Amino acid sequence: MKEYSRQGEREVVLERKQAVLLFAGGILALLLVFALGVLIGKNIANLKQGKSQAQTAKEAVFPAETEPVSGATVEPSLARGATAPAVMPATGETAKIMQKIKEQQPPQITGPAKGSTSKPATSSSQVSATTSKPSTAPTTPSTTKPATATTTKPVAQKLPNFAIQVAAFPDQATAEELVKKLKGNKWDAYSVPIDIPGKGIWYRVYVGRYDTKALADKALVVFKSKEQAHQDAFVRKME
């Protein structure tokens, strides 16, 4: 460092080495300030995080108070750490509960008043328990006879005046199979057993129930137009 003085003033001139050291010292000071600021910022962030965790733990241990249920009375909150008071039901609910408790209690048997000759009343259950006796009637063995197999006869059904006869079979199973097929085609089909002299019982398959022959003839035309396999069907007056 050199000093140059003039009359009335003084000038200071730094050497190159001194200027470099001074510049390096300034840079180092800035780095220190920056590092210090980073450390302080981290400490502040850690403090905030610690406070949030503490608040979360506090809420977990001491949850926030909920609003009282409508229609119920709640006692004032107790000191922290004490057990929370139970929610008391409303007056109407309390009366119902007390009434149920009273109904479930057994009736009390009171003694007779002084000077009275009446006996204490006993409950109906006690009377039934004391008067009921086991039945002593001897059991007799069943004398019912086993049911014998009976042959069922075809039930007579009310027949219409006229119907369309589709076919006749000596076998009932064949007749019922045709009836099932015609019903599948949306026809009012049914079978009727007929005792034919010299041939025995045959099962005739009919379609429709008509009061007059004119109606039956019209239905026969429609039936033959839709059932090509039964063109030999005809109208029969039911016996």
C-alpha cells in the first residue's frame, strides 16, 4: 500500500496482491452469509414441521369436540384427561326406557292388610304350574289299516256343445302328447276318454269349445289353415 500526499489531501493506492486478498475475503464473507442463511432456513422449516406433527399428535390424542346430537342433553366438558361424559337421551326417550324396565320387572306379591282375610293373589303362571298334571291317559296302538291301492277312473268333465276333433288314440300317452303339442301352438286342446263298444276306451283329442255348430265350422277353417298336418279334423257334437 502506497500513500501519495498532496497539499491538503491524501491518496491511498492498493497493491495488486492486496486487492486480490481483499476481493477473496469479500467472496468468502458472502459464502459464509449464504451458508448461514441456508442453515437458518432449514432450522425454521424443521421447527414448522415439528409444530405440525405435534398438532397432529394432539388432535389424535384429544379429538375435536363434536356437536351434541339433536334431542339429547350433554353435560359441560370436563378437564382435559378426564373421561368424556356419556350423552344422555332426551326426556321422552328416558321415559320410554324406564317404562320398559318397569314392564319387565316381575309383579310384587304383597301380603294381606291387617284385619283382612283375603289371600294374596297368585299369578296365572303359578296357578297353571301348580294345577297342571302330566297326562296319564294310556296310549292305544293305532288300528288304522294300510291304504290299499285303488284304480282311478277318468273324471267326467263338463263338455261343450261342439268341438273340433283332431284325432283319436287307444293309448292315453299318445293322446296327451298331441294335446301338449297343440297347446304349444296356442290351441285350446284337451283329451276326452270315450268307451267305444267292441273297441274299449279311446282317447279323442279336441280343440275349442263352441256353443253352436256355426261357430265351430268357422273355427275349423282357421284351424286347418294353420295346422297342415291335421286336414282330416272335423266338427263333432259332444255327447
